[in-house]
Amino acid sequence: MQTSRRDFLKMAGSLAAIAAAGSGVTLSGQRITRAADGSHPLTSNDPTLHLLNRITYGPRPEEVERARQIGVEAFLEEQLNPETVDDSAMDAILATTPILFMNRRDSYALRDFGGRAMRSLREGMIERAVHSKRQLLERVVEFWSDHFNVVHDDYANDMVVFYREAIRKHALGNFRDMVLATAQAPAMLYYLDQTYSDKDHPNENYARELLELHTLGVDGGYTETDVKEAARALTGWTVNDGVEDGFYFNPDMHDTDEKTILGHTMPAGRGIEDGLHLLSIVANHPSTAQFVCRKLAVRFVSDAPPDSLVERMVQTWIETRGEIKPVLRVLFTSDEFYAAAGQKFRRPLDFFIGARRATGSEILNYWWLHGTLEELAHLPYGWYPPNGYPDVAAAWKGTSSLLARWNAATLLTHESLSVGANELRTEILERTGHPGTVGELVDAVATQVFGVPLPAEQRAAFVEYAAEGGDESTSVDIHLLIRKVGTLYGMMLASPIYQWR
């Protein structure tokens, strides 16, 4: 059941009244606005919930309980060391998608390997984000997937290997190692035309994005000459299907003359060493530390993170030579992080995954799933420019974007209770349990959506809606439960409180 734009705008006013009271957030038909102090009714005074809102795709009640039990710092350390977290249930889910673990030779041998690989890649990303106990890892993998964005429909199986071996493998490791892995990945070599770059015709596409997007940043101090010299240093980095991982350095294609890049001279007569030297220069450059640390702070703190925090992250980056885990530890334990409750707007995919985590709902028809994510304008691995999906609220606000969220929330909640099991599946009723009163019903739904019950100011309006003229003590029978539970989930998920975290 799709909601029209006109109906959505009519519903916006009542949704605002229900969800925004006292939240510092209002939904006003055309746009979402926030109070100047960025306050949030759930997380402003609850550091545990704030941390979980940022390092997960939406806190599950059991995660909130465990974090309170062992403490915020201990929970963060578990997430920073995902190998210590038992994720065997996730392994069982992924076992049904073997293409995610194949090497490129085996995947090329599959029938329709491209279509199967892209579908598996997208479904695998979503399933991990929904079900994995290693939530921070999944959030960081998504960050680096945007940072080193690769989309190439003709080489989808190479994309599977790229996001597994270059991104996931190094997501919490060393940045220079990740840069090298991405530079030698066939998916990247094809995507930015590096595989065709030789000494007679150096291709600048990859060299330019390496400096502008992957390392120094557009204001990082490099020149057009640096781009051209970097392209020369990388000549001969290509793909050869006879090599197991696909990467091959062809010395006959390489420019062996002297080069000078960012003040560093590379002597004549070298081969692959030129490219390796280049990657070390840019990965360890001070501008790279500034650029990447600020991007991490934008993703996990606010759209305009405090310079004080970024500088401490940069200092840690330099001291550890680009070790990612210590930098994240500085970020997530900082006063600036805990002062930023309510200052990040969920991106559409973040919203969709969070809604699935809250409801236990699943779209079983892949093309229905694909269409829903396209309507949200955030299809995994569907952003064709090399800069990755945008990361700030301004890119995602607007009537059409909010309407798409409403439709997705409706699909995963109200509609999932009435559509046949061949299309949708949901755990809404199981997760809600058997509340005896309207107050218990509202609290049960809120706990699934937000991780905790709502404060009184927000709770009251939902109680009024569910009680149909009664109050929180109104008894809940099976008829009232079926009438109200799906819409309660949907309205909470579509509320402004849920969009900001």
C-alpha cells in the first residue's frame, strides 16, 4: 500500500503532534527541522543509549541491557574487537549465500555470475547489518564502502571480492594496508580505468581519485602535476585473469623515468616500487589524517564535528601511522561525541535496516526489496560516482525522501501483517508479546523501536492513539492489538524522533 504525496502531507501534521512533542524535532510537511540545541528526548541524558544509537543500526533491547550490565566502555571494546563477539548465528545465515566467499576464479565460472553476485552482495550487506552482533564492524564497513566506492555492473563478482578482501578485511585495521588492497583490486582497477594505463598513455582517473577522494582530499595540497606524476607511477598496475587475485604488475607498461610527487623524488629505473612508494606517501600524509578523521567524525558525530575532536583523532592517527581502531576509540569516548546526541540524521538505508531490526520484518521478494531501496534512493552499491553516497542531512531531507520512508515503514509494519507470507514476513506480534493494557502495548513497541520505552511527553500521544478515547489502563484484547500494533510500529519508525539520533 503506497502512500500518495498528498496523503503523506496530510499525515505529517498528526505525526508531528504524536512524535515530536518535547523532542526538539518537528516535522512540517516539506521538511524536518530541529531545535537549536540539537536535544533528543531519549539519548541526551543516556550515554549508553547514545553510544548504541551510533555504533549500531538501531539498538536492540538485549544490547541495551548488556551495555548497561557491563558498562559503556566494555561494550565499546567488544565492538572494536569483533573477533571476540560470537556471531555464529550470522555465519549460519550467510552460509546460504556461498558466492560471498568465493574467489574470483570460481565466481567467474558461475552461470550469470554478474547478476547473482550483485544480488548476493546487496542482500549480504543488509542481512549482516540487520542480524550481526558485530554492529560497529558493519557500520565501519559501510563507511569505508562509501569512501572507496566502487560500482561496476560488468564486474559484480570482482565487487564481491573487493568489498570482502579490501574493505571488510581492513575496516578496523591499518589505513595504508586498506589503500594498498583497494589499489590492487580488479574491481577498482576496472572502475577507474587503471587497468588500461601504460607509459605511453597514462590514465589519470584512478590517480586523481586516489588523491582527491581516498587520501589527501580535494584541499589536501596536491597539484595537477602531482596527479600526472602519480598516474605515471601507477602505470603497469593492471588485471590479469591468469593470476589468482587478478592483480598484475606489467613492467612493459610501466614508465621507468624519474618522478616527483608531493615533494618526494622517485629515482629512474624502478618498477612496481613507484606505485608502492606513492601509496605510502599519500596514506601517511598529514592531509590524509585530517581528511579521513573529519569524514569519520561526520559519519559518527555530527555533520559539522568540533575541530577539537578531529585534531585529537588526527594526533592518534599520526602516532599510530593510520591504525583505525585507536582513532575510533578516541572518537567514541570523547566528550564531543556524547554532546552530539540527536545531531545525526539517519540515511535512508540506515533507516530501512533499523526498521528491520526493530520489527523483525523481511521482504522476501528480491525485486520488491530492490524497488523499495530505489524509492529510498539508497540502494546498496548503487551510487555510480566515485565519491560514495552523501553523508549529511541536507542530502537526504525533502518531501519525496520522507514519503519514501513513510512507505517503507508502512510496508514493514502494517502491510507486513496482512500480505501473504510469500512476499513479506514479520515478527511484530512475537516481539510485542501479550500486553495487558495500552500503556504496556506502547512501551513494548517503543522498546523494540528505540531500545527503551519513550519518555512521558512522547508516550502520551501514542497512548491516546492506541486507547481510542481511553487511557493507558485500557485493556488490550486481540482485536485492539491487531488493529493498532502495526500502525504503532510504523508511526514510531516514521517519527522525527527516529530519524535523528
